[in-house]
Amino acid sequence: KAEMTNFNFKTIAVSFFLFFAAVAPAITFGAVYGKVTHNYIGAVEMIAATAWCGIFYALFGGMPIMINGGTGPVLAFAGVLYKLSKSLDVPFLTFNAWVGLWVALYMFIAAFFDLNKLMKYATRFTDEVFALL
């Protein structure tokens, strides 16, 4: 409790550090997202998404200093989704939203049925195959 009520210079310094640690990759990945998705998703959207996910995770995830943001595999997935939406002639943002909802549904089902117990069957070979991609 003392960490949340005792605002001193160290707390302010750490807060600024975490802010810049989260905003710098958001801007960088946002610029790359803009190129990949033809500016459907850009730096502004990436900063907003990083902020909202960070706030939500801090309030409900139990780890208030988690740094989140875009990653390379998610960027590659967004690029594939953009190309797929263009080839199917569907709006990209709508398609992206539906894919996100389906992934969320799958994650809830996986959590409900405790599917992480199947991870013991994932071998080093599986890890190396995905690393190769």
C-alpha cells in the first residue's frame, strides 16, 4: 500500500521511465504497422492500444508495471491479415476485429478447459519449427 500512496522522486522517475519504455516501441512499431497495413493501423492507434491494454492489465492482471506493445510476430500476422482481407475483398479493420473476437473466444475456451496442460506434449522440435518461421 505504501508504494501507491507515497509519491516521491523515485516513483516519479520510474513512472517516466516506464512511460518512455512503452511509448518508444509503440511509435516505432506503429510506423511499421502503417507501412504494412497502408495506414489502417499506425502510430496513433498503436499508442492508444498500448495505453488501453496497459491500463486494463494493470487494473485486472495483477502486475501494474507490465510493459506491453507490438511485437514482430503480431506485426507479421497483421500484414498477412491485411493481404488476406484485400484478396477476399472485405474491409481490413472489420476483418481484424472479427479475428480478434474469435481469438478471444478461443482463449476463453482454452482457459476454461485448462488446455495449457497440453503444453507438456510440445517438444523442442515444435519450438524450433516456429522459430524457423
